[in-house]
Amino acid sequence: MGRLENIIERNRNPKGSRERVLWGFVFGVAILVILWLALFTDLGKPPAPKQDPARSIQPTDKRVDDVKVWSPRSTSPEKK
């Protein structure tokens, strides 16, 4: 078969374009499912940090997210 016969055969049986549309639809649905799972489930979240029961924090400590917060140094009115 020559090149013209291949073109004529493709035009008689245009399955290729339908297959491309079908595969595009399948990949689009797969991407939407992945996005749905990431948005509406906990699959996209990092694991929660584990609490260490051995570490004790005094209730009088000033802490934010387990980091001790220091008060700013007072500046003395004396200049050296």
C-alpha cells in the first residue's frame, strides 16, 4: 500500500481519534480522583507529630508550639 491508500484507510476507519478522546477522558478522571482524594481526605496531610510523654512542661513556662518564649531584655537607662 502506498501513502494515499493509508490515508484513505484511516479516513474510512477513524478509530484513532476516538481512542485518543477516550484515553484523555480516562486520564482526566484519574487526575480528578487524585485531586478529590487530596482535598477531601487526610491523604494529603503530613502525619501528626507524636507526643513524648517523658518530656514534662511546667504550666508556668511560656511556650508556643513547644518552644520556650523568652521575654525581651530590658534596656538599662545607663549608657556606657
